[in-house]
Amino acid sequence: MSKTTFLQMVNAYTFHFVTAVHLKKGQVSNEDGFYITIDRDTCSVTTVDQLGSRSAHYVLVCEAYDKDKHNASMLKVPLEKISLTFQKNEQFVHKIQQLIALAHMKEVHGYRPTYTFYEILYIIYGEINDGNDDTLSKRLDGVKQYIDQYFSTSLTRTQLAQKAGLNRDYFSRVFKERYAQSPISYLNHVRLTHAKRLLVQNRATIREVALKVGYNDEFYFSRQFKQLTGYSPNHYMKTRDRTTKVASLHHLVTGHLLALDCFPYAAIMNDSYPISLKEAGVLDIGRERADVNKILDAQPDVIIQKASIMQESGNRLDVMNNIAPVVNLPYTSTWRDHFQQVADIVHRQEHAKQWLKQYDEKAKTIRDRIKLQIGEGTVVVIGVGEQGYCIYGMRNMGTVLYDDLHIQAPKEVERIAHLRPVGLEDVLRMDADYIILTLYRSHDRLPDQNAIERQLRTLKETKQWQLLKAVQNDRIFALYDTKHLYTSYNAYSHNLFLNKLVEFFVT
């Protein structure tokens, strides 16, 4: 009964942490709270009325409050009778000692002891939970999906916390740790993403859009919208009205446009860039190379290509320049330069500025958290293809890993710019602390799944692979998602990869 009672209390009550006391041998306390006893193999948690003749090592003094269903006020309630024992947990012991230290520090942020107290409660929760309840990660994912579906309804932090079955403050903290933004920030992001689509597609009034995405106050909606995009809703609509009709000759260009909330007017479409452009009304002008006749039919305002060995030149370039100006994104420029160059063309300079600011803030938050997890550990990205392998270098995925997140690259990777096709023996020499396995794509189609699986089996069955420290320490991450292209050198792909790295190294 104590076990069930404790689980119900943690889900239903709000706790006010008062202090933590290390009880000396023989010392007695009558304070309300949780009394902790730590033995060689077990830990015990009891309330004062269940302590009896036993002596405790620590007491976490606290008060419990229940919400009055009639007037939303908080009512102080006595702690239920609790007597629990579980296997000794070193994290639990560490958190107890940390809380004792925090409780007696003269200068400490008020929220830190409370958060540590809740961490202790949820360690106990996890130890005694019989497994019928969802894990914390599944609860948070469930709330995120709930926001995605019901963003247009009235949602509060308290309601979302109740949906997760967690205390409100603790819920906010773990949600932000998992998704790099608070629950309300994520809710606003979802609402405003839908608002941008409605403002352009439906030509609705600002008030109508605000109500459709969950804001009752159109002025508050306008402030939130400008904070996210850099534009007022009115200015955003006017800017979209004069968006240039762009023909994209490379997935790199398309990715930058998507990050700017633009679809290209016409684009190269193939399986190597798995975004469903046809559903958005984008004109198909070819698979690997553009069909000049299709570009002529499309009559774009501008054509953008990436400077490479595949770029248009000679007579084909002359023909295209007669249709519309052709702009090159230089290979020697960074993805940020490319992004701003594309933003200039489609009149989204302020949007690009805001996007980069938010990306850099997000990268810094993630960088600090990953640093705590892996320290100076090295990370390498290995591509698995139909005929062999490749090592991804300092550009593309590397710019996120090594430049934006300051993760250490193995010495061999520092000498690779984009990627280097390699044999099996070269892969087995990449003895990094962490390995990310991803797809090595051809130009215009996804690799054959059976061929990829054969290459993976060949790799994983070798003795040298099994001796790599990343393998022995279970630090291999798989990124075989064919719905997105994480390897492209553009803003959209980098943001996707950044989100994946949070999943790999933090959550």
C-alpha cells in the first residue's frame, strides 16, 4: 500500500521543500517529511509516523499541497503514511548529499534545492514503479504529440503537466532538457508555424488566424509572431506576396529555402532529397540535372545553383540565362553565407537573421549539455553505401558537430573537407570515442536497403570492429532515416541534424 500511496502522492500533490538535515547517530526529529536510511545494500524512505524505533540518516523536511477543485487554491495536506525499501542507488545517494549541501549554502538560487528535491522523489518513483507506468521519456513524447494535435485549444503549463502525470515545475524542467525549449515555447512554436501557413494560403484576417491557432488575443498573437519571425503578421503577408519565383537546381538551395519558410517555385526532385515538394505545388524540372525545356515552361524569376562540377555551364547556362538570371552559390562560401544570399534573393533578410540567432542560441544550449555528457570525447560520422563506405569530414555534418557544437574530431577527419570514400580497412582504423552510422547516398536515388544491410553485416562481423572502443562502450548511433537528408550543407538539414544529436547524446 505504501508503494501505491507514494506514486499517487507524487502525481497528485505539489511539494514545498523546506530543508534537508543530516541526522547524527541517535538524533531524533519530529518534522514532517521523508526520512531516509541508507544501508550497505538498500535505501529506505519513511514518514515520521512509520519510523518507529528505527533511526534515519537524513530527513527531507517538506510540506504537501493539494489543489482545491472548487476554487483552484492550494490546500496544505498531511503526508500519507509511507514505508518503502529499494535496492541501493548511487545516484540517489549522490542527490541526497547534494541536497544537504544546497540546503545549507548561504547563497544559492531558490529553485535549485527544490529541483534537486523533486529529482530525489522521481528517483524513488522510478525505483518502486512496477513497470506498468510509461517511462518519463514516453510521457514527455506523449505531451509533445498532444501539443502537436491540440495546439489550437486552450492549453496551460498546469494542464500539460497533468497530462504527463508530473509536478508542474519538474515537468517544465525535464521537458526543456529533452527538447531544448520550455513546454510553452514549444506550444508557441507549433501555433506560429501553423499561423504562417494560414496567413499566406488562406488570406485570412489576423484575428481569424490568431483564433484558429489558439490565441484569443490578436495583439498578443502579433507580438509573439514578430518575436519568432522578425515580422509583424501584416508585414509577413506583404513579404510573401512579393516572394521571387525561384528555380532550385540543387537540394542545398532547396534546404535553405525551406528554412526560410519558402518552397521553391520549381526544383530538381529526386529520392536523394526526400521532401515531398510535389504536394506543395512545386514544379518538377528534372531529377539529377535540370530539363531546360521544363525551366522554360516554368518561367521562373531567378535560377539558383550550387557551384560544383555539376553546375550548369556553356551553352546550357547561356540558354538558362536567357530564361532568368542564374545565381551561383560559391563552394568556398559557408552555409551561412549561402543562406543569407538566398534570403536576399527572396526578400527574407530579417527572417534569416532571426533564424540564425535562434539556431545559434539552440546550438549553444545543446553544446553545453553535450559537453557534460562526453567531455573531450571524439565523434566520427561513417557513411554506409551500396558499394562501400565514406568518412564525413569537416563540412556538411561536420560543421554542426565540430564547428557549432565544438565536439572533438579525430585527427584523420580534420584532413577531410566534405567526405572521403574509403574501404573497410579505413573504417576500422577510425577508433573514435563515438561513432554515428548513416547512409552514403548516390546522387539521385536512395541506396538499396538490402545492399546497405549486407555492408553493415560485413562491418559488424569483423573482429576489428568489435574491438573498437565505441563498440565496446556501446557508443554507436544509427541514423538511417530516409525521410530527411542530414548530410546536405544547408540550414534546414543542419537544424534537423542538431535535433538528432540531442537525442543521441542528451536524451
